[in-house]
Amino acid sequence: MFDNTALARLLAEADAAETEGKLGGGDFEELPNGEYYSIIEEAIAKLSKKGNAMIQFTLKITSGEYVGRKHWVYFNLEGVSEMSMKIAIEQLDTLVKDLGLIEQESKITDYEIPTQVLPNLLDQEVRFIIKTNKKGYTNTYIKAM
């Protein structure tokens, strides 16, 4: 579905950085359920721990009690159910359209996501909502401002 040279290169770089221990780590307190205003500090294509393609957003909170804190959101593009992948693509499609980064008539899958979409998301102001459902799963929804 996303088999192109740019994605393969980005995923290889992410895999190498993860192998070298340059990604993630550390303990931190989770943000509580609620709505937060932020900027997109980073939007990258990378591999999950199982080797599946995903997009990682790093959001930096710009106002309120948690100003300066970061929150990470992942859109899985492989290795999950068809429904989960469809939801991830739809959420990403809605976000980039609402931010005015692609035409409303287009689909995000018409673009090379790593090279044509992700760089344009940097420094965009967004809000995100953290919700925990009845089963105890926490989800984050990114919305345009």
C-alpha cells in the first residue's frame, strides 16, 4: 500500500536509530483525559517494534497546565486489523484536509505520505483529545484548530 522508495528509506533510518538506542525511553507521567492545544513538533514514518509501518507524531503542548510537555501519537499503517488501518488513514486524511494541506477532493493515499505530507505538518497548530473508553483503552484524536 505504501511501498515506495521514500517510505522505505525513512523506515530504514528509523529502524537504524531505534537499533542504536537513539529513540524513546524513560518513564513519564501520562497526561490525563482532556483536550490540549499543541504544535506538531515531529511527524515521521517509522517502524513499530514488530517491524510494521507507522507514522509517529510528537505533539508539544502550547498552553495550560501542561505547557511544554510532549505527547506521542501513532498511526499504524500495517500489522493491525484492516479496520484499524482504515481508521488511521481516515484520521490522517481528515487532519491534512482540515489544515488545508491537500485539496478536499483528494485523498491522502494519492500522495507520497513521507515526502509530500509529513514535512508540511511540522509546526502546525492542532488540538488533541485524550479519551479512555469503557474497556480502559486510551485513544488520542488529533484535530485541526
